[in-house]
Amino acid sequence: MIETVVLDVGETITRDDRYWASWADWLAVPRHTLSALVGAVVAQGRDNADALRLARPGIDLAAEYHAREAAGRGEDLDETDLYDDVRPALSELRRLGVRVVIAGNQTPRVGELLRDLDLPADLIVTSGEWGVAKPHPTFFDRVLEVAQAAPVATVYVGDHPANDLYPAKAAGLRTAHLRRGPWGHLWADSPDVVEAADWRIDRLTDLVALLAE
């Protein structure tokens, strides 16, 4: 029986549309160009930040991040960034008595913004707040600490096989691969994903239905 569901953030509960659009505007490159570069690095199995490095060779990402914050154009999240199934799915999970945790590779600022949305979750935390990021095993050690359930009673939900699915599986958790966003769609039918995922879903409400059974 699943007691705790832990969810990734980007392209699991939030859309990345505005995130990449804001970077394109900041770097003064067409939004379509940056979007295409994101797709290219995804297909190559590279870090998504490499899209920014391709758009502006030699970029200092940390410096640009701070410059954006100083200019009042830093990270931002609101209700429109949530996928439409997030609130219904999380609310139903809690109604079923499942502990809901949101834990992904994000900055402390994103953690604050997510908590301000008053989502139906028992805990929201980010890699920036923990000081360790996926796919490092220590991240999933922390996941298990906050899950307050055995690994086999905890499911990690995410779109990215290398960051979410495989390391969560290696840590002994149950896994749900979400066909969402470029990573989720590109690798949804990969034999490795099919083998590693306990569930393969198109929407978060699909997982709720599976667990309710």
C-alpha cells in the first residue's frame, strides 16, 4: 500500500513555458530558438541548462541569475504555471490518507513561491534548500526521511528518467513516470523506462485512480 507520494516540480506540477520564455527574453533570443535548443539538449541527454550555454556561449549562469533578480526579472510562479490536474490530484490523494510531498531540483526562491500557492501538500522542499540535487543518492535519502514511510510504500513521480525515475528506483522507492514535458514525452516508451517504472501515467489523476484501486 502506498502511504506517501513525492512529486517532482518542473514539468510534473509546473509548466516550464514561462521559465524558458523569460530566459529567452533576458538573453534577447527568439523564444522559439531557445525552445528548440532545449529540445536539442534533451534529445542528446544533456542538462537543460546547456540550452542557455548554446544560446549565449560563455554565459555565467550564476551571474545572470543574480542579474535577473537585481533587475526584478527573477524567478516567478503563480497559479497559471500549475498543470490543471495538480490541485485535484493532490487533494484527492490527501483525501485517501496519502501523505503528499513536493521535492524537486529548484532554488530556495522557488520553494517559497510554491509554498505561497497554498497547495494541498504536507511538505514542499527544494534541492536548493537541502543543499543536494537529483540525481545524487543523498537527495533520495532526504526524500525517504520526509516521506515518513518505507521505500516500498513511497512513490516518486517525475518526468525525467535520469533525474527522477532511475535514482528513485535505485533508492528502493516505487516510481511513476509522467509523460509530460519534453523529457517525459521523449523517453516515455524507452525500454529502460518501461522496465524501471512501476506506473506510467499521462496525468497525475491517473496515479490517483491507480492508487485508489
